[in-house]
Amino acid sequence: MSKAGLHAGETAVEGISADDLRTFVDDFAGEVVLPDDDGYHEARQVWNGMINKYPAIVARPTGPADVVRAVELARDQGLPLAVRGGGHNVAGSAVCDGGIVVDLADVNDVRVDPDARTARVGGGATIGDVDRETQLFGLAVPLGVVSQTGIAGLTLNGGVGHVRRAHGLACDSLVSADVVTADGEVVVASEDRNPDLLWALRGGGGNFGVVTSFEYRLHDVGPEVYGLLCFYHGDRSIEALERFREWAVDAPDEASVLPIYMFVPELEEYPEEAWGEPAFLFAGCYNGAIEEAESVFEPLREVAEPIVDFSGPMPYAALQRLFDLEFPDGRRYYWKSTYVEELTDDLVELFARRGAEAPSSLSTVDLWHLGGAIAEVDPEETAFWHRNKPYMLNVEANWDDPLEDEANVSWVRETLAEARELPGIDGGYGNFPGLREDPVRAVFGDNLERLADVKATYDPENLFSNNQNVEPSR
């Protein structure tokens, strides 16, 4: 417990001997931020404004040697440890109270080998960092849909993006990784070296070490794709989702579509008379011949007269940035998800009704169309278990006023609870975990026991526990 007048970070620093702290700071090549430093409060902030934690040390390494020192200090001092890639996990796993934050922001290099069709990416890089370099060659990693998101947490928890049905999850393109383990060793995880660790990193979250470098297999994407962005009034949402259900039966893998219940932003790109109105959006991408996309998406663009339709050819990197403004740093976020076997009439009705009942006009209900390349991988082949479900339902509460926390969190929890009462709906996605209150098996399914065995090998004392935590088998 913190001493009177001191926050958790200050109390924890007082528990480290002056000699140990001085040695750590002197040996650390990067920046070390302590509670008394001017930049401390900025350094402890993460993307989600709901998260308000006070670490003892924020350590910004320049490379693996610094990471080793930070891991050793946390282990030897018995302090909690958090790893920050982009800091975008909604549960705030990038920061901890009274512990050490390893902030990889400066380990963000991206090196592309267009001949080998691979990219080596630092653990602190963002999606935008990767897209910027890979798109020079018309190549991409199938990452997420907000360019400011860190690639590390996204990949380790699976990673769904605009080309998911064509090229799978982000973790499916992970070829190898450099990992600092709990004992301070730097190991390579690949098909040839520590393959059990590579298996676990492909969807098992941040349970096994600090990944300082990711090697990805690259895919042909862009530089121009066809973006689907068609908005209907919210009162057409049931009709639109029923049309989508019909369309999805024979949809080509090149097409990935995300139906969203939302509210029209008050931006000049939208008709002023529609501002704040409930809306249904088809957002998607066609990763194939541009001339084919019009006919593929035509059924989804002819449900009714749209509020606005921005669909058309666009740079892939621009499509990746389209949602950035909706998710600024410091806004309050609470997102939860579950997987869906069938888009039933009951779920369609719930989608529209609960979307309309959102207490914040910034919030959305999303239905990710999965399948395609995601389902071509057996659930046991990687740690990511939920491959056979064709959809993922995600309920996103986004708001700014702290006084509205309870209403928004309750809306998400009640919506998910009601959805999970329907048949064929269960599980959860590690990148949309609420505040990690659901059982860990909901994320990892029947892969949990194997993950626990891998955990026992690489982190037997559970140092890396600030996540969807897998406890080591004993």
C-alpha cells in the first residue's frame, strides 16, 4: 500500500536501494523517467483516458540490451512489469501501478526486403510506420485499421485488419521474433529455433517476454485498393444487415467488410442535416482488381439511398488512416467482443437496437466479417483459437466525460451479456478485452493448456502478467 501522500510509483521507487537505482540508470542507454521528473505524467499516459496508473519507472530502451536491464530490475526487485508498444490496448496493459514500464517507442525501425518479401519491424512501431515503408513496394502486413496502433500488441493478440479475409490475421504473417524472456535472455522464436515460443506468440498475447523485433511475411496489397464506405440512415440498419448476410454467403476472400452501427460525425464531409443522426456504415476493402470491386460491392451499396457514399479507389495507406480521427489519445474507451457462428434474426435485431441505445454518439456496434484466410488455419496451428467463427461482434463505447463512465461501461457489458445468451455466441478477442474481466479461456479456448506449458518454460514465475494472463503450468 502506498504511504500517505505518495502515489504507487513514488512508494515503489523508495523501495529500491539508491545504489541499485543508480546502477540501473547509469547502465541504461535510453531514457529513464522517474516520478520526480518533469515528463513523468506525460510518460505514464496511454491512449485510453480511463487508465490512470502510476509506475515507478518508465524506461525507454534503445535496443534489446536496455530491455534486458529493465526486465532484470523488475524481476530482482519483485516489481510489476508492463510493456508498451503503441499503448493502444483498451485495457491499459501498457502501464502498471508501482512497477516498471518498458516503453518501446524508440525501437520502431522498419526494414523491408522486397526480394525476400519480408519486413523486420521494431517492437515500438505503429501500423502507420509499417505501411509507410512496405507500401513503397506495393506490399503490406495484414495489420489493423487505425494507423496509430502499435504492431506489437495487435500482432500478439491476433490482429484483424482491412485485408484479413485475403491474407489472414497479423499473427499469421509472423515469421520470427526476437524476445527478451523473464530470465534476461534474448532468444529467437522461429520455425527452426524455439518453435513452441513462435506458436505461442501467434495469438497468445504478451505472456512470454518482451518482443523487441518482429519479422513478417509480406503480401501484395495496393498501393491502390477499393475502399467501401457507404453510409445509410440508422433506420435501414436491419435491412442493410440482412442484405449483408445474403452477400456474405458467397463473398470472395478479396473482400473484407465491417458493418457498423454509429452516429453521423459533425464534420463538413457529411450533410449537415444528418449530423448526429444514427447511421449504418458498410466499411470495407477489396484487395484485388479494382475493376472487379464495383460489382462485388454493388449489392451493399444499393440497400437504400445513402446518406453519403465515399466508396472508390484509394491508396491503401489512406484507407488505413481513415478511422484515426475517431480514436484520439485521451478519449475514454471501453470495448468488448465475442464470436458469432451465425448472423441470426435475433442478433440482427440486437445489433440495431443496442446500437441505437448507445449513451454516447461516439460509440459503435461492429460486426467483423471473418472467414477466408483466417479460417484456413487450424485452431491448434497457432495460439489464436477462434478461427472457425465467421463473425466477431464488437461493442465500442467511446466518450469524453468521466461522469459518463458508468453509463457507457454498463451499455457495453449489458449488450455483450445479451448477445451471449443467444446460441452460437461465445469467446473473446484479446485486443478488445474490456478491462480483462472475462475468464482467460474465453480468449484462448482449448489452446490454454498448451499455452500454460509454454509459459512454464519461458516465464515460470509469471513476471509477464499484465495482460490476458496465462498462468504457467506447474
